[in-house]
Amino acid sequence: MKCSLLTFGGAQTPEIYQTGGMQHFDRITWNPNQMNGQPCIRGMRLTVRRVVEAIALYPDRNDLLRNYPELETEDIRQALAFAAACLEDRATESTAA
């Protein structure tokens, strides 16, 4: 997996190259001067990590959107896709007992 950044309104948006194609996340922004450089939703002070955590806390999307009115359905979809794309998809052998 390879990630590159595109400049977008003062922040940057990630593109992730994976086997089988490229994903562009136009709602995910990275700004080194905001939220310690963590990926955020549309330049807001709402990190991708926080959105993924909120999805776990509010499995009912209506509850999630009620508690985070600034979120849109596409923000949630891209946050999940971005988090999944950033995880390695391979297993390694461990010697831990």
C-alpha cells in the first residue's frame, strides 16, 4: 500500500494505492497544524479515529448522526473505508505463548 497526499484548500487529501486500484478520499484531510496531524473529516476538528470510535458507540446510524450533526453519510463511509485501507491485510506468525 502506498499513500500520497493532494493539496486541497490548505489541507491535504489522501490517495491510497492498493492492489487492484487507487482510492481517493475527498472528505478526509490532513493538516500538520490541526489535531496533531491526524486525518480529519472535511477539515473539521473531528478525526477519522473519533468517527470510527463513534460508529462503535452508536451502531444505529440515526443515533450517530443525531449526536454528530456535522457528519454526513458520505463522511462515515469514507472514514470506514480510509481506516480499512490503512490497515495491513496480512497475518504474521507470532512466537508468543
